[in-house]
Amino acid sequence: MNDTATAMHPTGNGLVGLIPVGIALLLFGWFLSLAPAVADGQSLRLVWDWVPSLGIAMSFLVDGLSLTFALLISGIGALVLLYSNTYLAGHPQFARFALFLTSFMLAMLGLVLADNLIGLFVFWELTTITSYLLIGFGHDTTKGRRSALQALFVTGAGALALLAGFILLGFSMGSFELSEILAQADVLKAHEMYLPILILILAGTFTKSAQFPFHFWLPNAMAAPTPVSAFLHSATMVKAGVYLMARMHPGMSGTDVWFWTLTIAGAFTAVFASILALRQTDLKQALAYTTLMALGTLTLFLGQTSGYAMTAFATFLVVHSLYKAALFLVVGCIDHSTGTREADVLGGLGRAMPVTAFAAGLAALSMAGFPPFLGFIGKELKYAGILAIGSEPFLFAAALLTANALMFAVAGIVALRPFWQRTGVALPRKPHEAPWPMLAGPVILAVLGALFGVYPDLLQVALVDPTVKSLLGSIEDAKELKLWAGVNMPLFMSIVTVALGAVLYLGHKRLRPALGRLVDAAPQFDNGWDKFLLALKSFAAWQTQIIQPGILRRYIFATFATVLVALGGTMIARQAMPTWPDLTDVTFQNIALVVLISAGAILTALTSSRIAAMAALGVVGIGVAMIFIVFSAPDVAITQLLVETLIVVLVAVALLRLPVLDENGRDHRPLDAILAGAIGLSVTLVLLAVLETPLDLRLTEYFEVTSWPEAFGRNIVNVILVDFRALDTFGEIAVVVIAALSAYALLRTTHPRKDP
Amino acid sequence: MNSIILRVGTRYLCGLLVLFSLYMLIRGHNEPGGGFIGGLIGSTGFVLFALACGTADARNALKIMPQNIAMGGLGIALLAGIFAAFFGDALFTGQWLFINETPDDKGIPISTVLFFDIGVYLVVFGSILSIVFAMEEEI
């Protein structure tokens, strides 16, 4: 980071930096003002019509669950925006950064408040896109670009599945309003589409919340500036998946498949991620893996339905957001001050950065789960919740205990060692205390973690109880948050956790090589991603070679062969063969036209001169135009004639450049003739079959009657084109312009531009 | 193509074709014709010009790049469609104004539908010419 820039801009970036903070604070204040009503058990619903014809509305619901998220997003958002104003002070692209981050915050708020499936999906995608832009903020590095694309692809693919799931859900339940769908939980759970809907929605939430095996993008997303990591990749965006699972919990939980999928995926992700976290030496990477652990734990609890599990979910959600955002911001301060984030280099910062050390200490104690911090209460509740699981509680409890012990060790590595242990290694820069806007965030968040620990009632009434009500429907099942719950199993497990965690912390340097070997032996998802992309590209190249070899005649042959198979296949499958038509009305005039067109076609196929072939094709076209005249469609006839004329000119211009016809021999002609004959025959059969069905004249009659009185025109064709179907025409002329521009670009790029 | 007869003939033909194309455009609402046909006829005039005198002369005579004509036409068509929104109607609903209207006679009609058709005319005209000119210049 640029220290001189900070010195020159003591207030950061002026108004550009402060306006977003103001927006976030206003929103936070508004949400806070709603809290008493929500704590009373009310919920607020706002609706605007959006696409009423499709049943899509912009509806928002403020209940316990969405308010908890909204407060976390806007509150942490305000602190992070204030922080980045100084962290990126003087950065030439700060305005862009502030725009991205503010847009993200608003999209995220929309996501958690939306009560309509389509609205929720739109906000979901907006967070994906803004996240892509923020991860790729350092787009001048290959790593930044790769990480941004990876996050975009993984979460974007999940979002497509989610959209499919939402559409299926909306049509199965007959409504796109979440509150209406969730009110009929029994219908949904018994619905034959329940399983497909569940799989599709979980595909979306697991990718977004980085559950195993989609976890690999999150540590890479740490390429983003630290405030982004603190905000998106710990406190908010990655929790969008968790939020959606919580939102769907009342409607979809309680089935075997829900329980096992979420419980196993969550538990596995938690243990797997915390083992990887211990291995990291980069502080930010270590925190990234503990975020994965937290997401896994939250998913694990959403798999359950007991009151303990839901209370644990609601509490841990808040606990984690507070301490994790604080620690990320602390790491940003350390990086900003010393120029490094390497755990092995950092040490002895406590004297130079006392306030940072204070905030880090509080946050880490909460993360490690020491009393009297909120983290302790969260941990007790987690153990109580896990023991309430119906099947295999001890297996999952052991997994959670392992993960928590590893978290304990990581908390020490991130927040204890850099400040209080001497390493004797020289730092890149002399450390100094961070400026106050960068300290405000970590200090406030860390102090809140302690405050809520001492006064858990505050959190219980304001956020935890209403959230549990959103999840379970009633407030009675919410368990009490308290520091001292007596001597019981969770307390015993806590003591074991602390003991195990302390051992891991003291021995983590010796453990690292062994962990490294273990991890290297396991499949590498990040490399697998690269291999997957490479395979995709080579598959695309291979099939392009097959389908598009560069010889125009083969393209046309393949296209028409496909048409023939489709037409003929349909005719035979549907048994739609027409009967022999009645030919008594055929006049001499009609026969003459048929003869003219056939003669033109035969001549085109047989001649060896390009000019002759072209002229013969012109005869075919003019014959068709004459058919239109005979059957009194003058507009179509005129157009056909003009198009024929222009085609002859265009082809003539192009012909001058082409080599002699048949320079490759005429071997392909018999096959081409057979194909052309077969196409002609099947089109004839299709047209005859169509004529056998009675013609529906309702539209024709409608246009005949209304053309003059409603559109003041007597030429029905034109009135349809410019009035009744004007939107279609507009689409068509847009296509014409695009085609002309593409043709122009193609012609111009194949050769260097000549001077006109 | 260097032919004195074609060149002299083109001077008159091109003008006549463009004039005729405008006639076809205007009458289109009641008689065979319209923007699409008009645009095709108008472009044949300039295609002939380009064949007889070369694309450089044709471009000079046209003054505006054909791609710009096409895009301008698309813009006019879009504006004619959006105009309906000012009157609270659905997009592309025709808006009519009759000058000197009497109970027996509608007078001279002016409508967004006509402007839409002019847009179609310009799109077809500009698109064909940009392709033909570019192809001719390739040779």
C-alpha cells in the first residue's frame, strides 16, 4: 500500500469515499428502526408490480431472518466502506472501487429482503457480477483475472441451476412469492418435483457458499483487496447460499435427503477446511479457510430442525460475521502497516500497533470461543445443537469438535503470534499504528463480540429469537443464550476443544509439513479446474474441426442433410403422408410456370458456367415471383423480384473473384443432386400435407376487417408490417443492420483497408 | 465496368429509381409498396451507380456512409415506436394526426407509422449498399 498517498489524503478520497458510507449508515439506521417491530413478531412486506403478466413482483419481506442479514450487511458495509476509503486512499481507481462495493451492498440487501423468486434471483446474479468485478479489481495480474473468472464461472453455473430450480418451484407451487410457497410446506415436501427442485437449489447455494466440492474458488477470491475479502468473502456474499438454505428451511427441511445432504456436506467442508486453514502461512488465506469452516458449520445446522440447532445457527451467524470481518480488517491493517501477511515473518507488533492488537485480541478470543465472549456462547450452542441430531450425533460432534479445535489454533496464529511473539526476522517496513478510519471497523466489531457475550439478552431479543421464528415458525423453540449453562456435555466438549486447540497451536509449525503431504496426496480441485477448462477448450476445437472444416459446400450439405432427416423423420414418425392431390383446377398458366421454374433449376444443376448457373437461378426466382402475381400477392412479388435482381448483382460481383467452377472435379454432383431432389420432394410432401388441413382464416379476416378503421391503411401486408406487427418488424430490421455490419466487418478485416 | 452508355444512362436511371422508390414508400399504406420495397428499389439505383461509375463516385454521391444510413433508420424506427409512450399507449402503437380533417375527408394524414416505414426504408437501403460497396471494393 502507498503510505505517502495516505499522508497526502488524510481524509481518504473526499466525498467519493464518504457518500457510500453515508448510504450504508442510513440503511443501517432504517433497519435498526425496524428491529423493535420485528422483535415483537411482526413482519413487514413491501410490494411493487414488476411484470404482472408473468406473476413477477418486486416484493420485499422484512422478518427476523432477513433483518438479521440486512443489519449485518449494512452495518459491516458501512465500516468496510469507511475502512477502504483510507486503505485505498489515493488509488487512481478508487471511485470505481467504491461504486462496485456500494452496488454489491445494495444487491446483497435486495437478495436477503426479496420475497419473490425471480426478484431474488436477479439480486443473486447482481452479487455474482459485482463480486466478479471486485475480485478482479487487480485485473493487471494473471492471478487476479483467473480468480475472478473462476468465481464467476463456478457461482454463475450454480446460479443457472438455481434459476431452473426457482422456475420449477414457481410452476409446481403456482406462485413465485416465497411467503406463499413456504406457507404450503406440506404440499411442497410431498410434491413429485420436490427432489429435482431441491437438487437444483442446493447446486446454487453450495456453489455460492463454497461447500465441498465447490469450495476451491473462495480461497482464490482472496486476490481481491482486503476490505472486499472482509465484506464479501466472509461476512456477506458467501453467506447468500446459507441465507437461501435458511429461507427455504421452513418449506423444504425435515426430509431425509435434506438432512443427510446438508449435514454431510456441511460437516465434511468444516473439517476439511479447518485442516487446510492450519496449513496456511498467509494470514488472509488462513482466514479464508476458516470462513469455509464457518460456512460448513452453518450448512450443517441448517440440515437440522431442532430448536437448539436453529438457535446455534442464528447465534453463530452473527458471531462469525463479527469476529471474521474484524480479523480480516486487522490483517488488512497489518498488511498496510508492515507490507507483509506472512505468519512466519510477522511478530512483535503489539508495541507499535496497540489498538490493532486490542481489536485482534478480542476478535480472536471470540473466535477461539473463550468466555465471556459471544463466541463462547455460540460454541456451547453449537455443541448442544449437534448433540440434538437424531442420527449419528457423536460422529458429527467429533467432526465439529475437531474443526473448532483447529479454529482455536488458527485464531492464535492470526491474532496472537503477529503481535506478541518475537520472530527476529526483519519486516519489509517499520510497523506503525493504522489511521483511525481503519481501526474503527475492527474495534467496533470486536467490542460488539464482547458486549453481546456479557449481555446475550440483547442479541437474543433483537436478532436470535426473530430468526428462529422465521425458521421454525414459533419463538418457543428458541433456546436461551447464556454464558453459564451449568456443568453439562457442551461445557465438557468446550474444555476438550481448548485443550486440543492449545496443543495444535503449539505444534502447528511441526504439523505443517505433515499436513502439506496429506493435502498434496488428496485430489487438487484447483488444478482440476484448470484441466477442466483445458479439456473444454480442446473439445470445442475438436468439434469445430469436424463440423466446420472450412469448405462451404460441406456446410451446406450438412445443413440440408439435417433438414432432410428432420423433415422426413417427422413425416414418417407422425404418419402424415398426404394423399394424391386433386389436380382438376390446374390451368395452363400454372403448368407453364412450373415448367419455367423446373427448367431453370435443371439448368442450374447441369451447367458448367457460373454465369449461366446464376442466370438460370434468376429464372427460378422470377418464376416464383410470377406465382405470387398469379395468386394476387403483389407486395410479395415485387419484393421477390427486387431481391432476385440484387442477388444477381451481388453474386456477379463475387463471381469475378472465384476460381473456375468444378476445379475439384464433378464427383460430388450426383450426391448433391440426390440430396436436392430429396429435399424438394419432402418439402412438396409437407406442403401438400399442410394443404389437407383446413386453413384457419380468423387472422386474415381480423386484419381485413380492422385494417382500415383501426390503422387507416388499405394495404393489409403493409399495415401488418408497420402497425399490427411493428415490434416484429423492428426486430427484423435490427437483424438486417447487424447482418450488414457483420458482412462489412468481415469483408474489411480479411484484407488491409484500401484508401477509398 | 467501363461503358459510356451505362454511365450516361445511370445518371438518369439512378435519380429516377430513387424518386420511384420514394413514391413506392409513400403509397405503401394503401397500395402495393412500403418501406421494404422502397428501400430495395432505391438501393438498386445506387448499386447501378456503383457498377457504372465505381464505388468511390457512388459514395461521394451518397455523401453519408451507408452503415450510418442503416443505423439512422433503425434509430428513426425506434423513436417512432417509443413516441406512443408519450400518449400512454403500448410500444409501437401508431399515432395519427389528420391535417385539414373534414367529416367527409380525412385530409392529409401524418403518422408515426409513416416514420417507422421511413426507418425501414433507410435500414434496407443502407444495409444493402454497405454490403455491395464493400464487396465491390474488395475486387
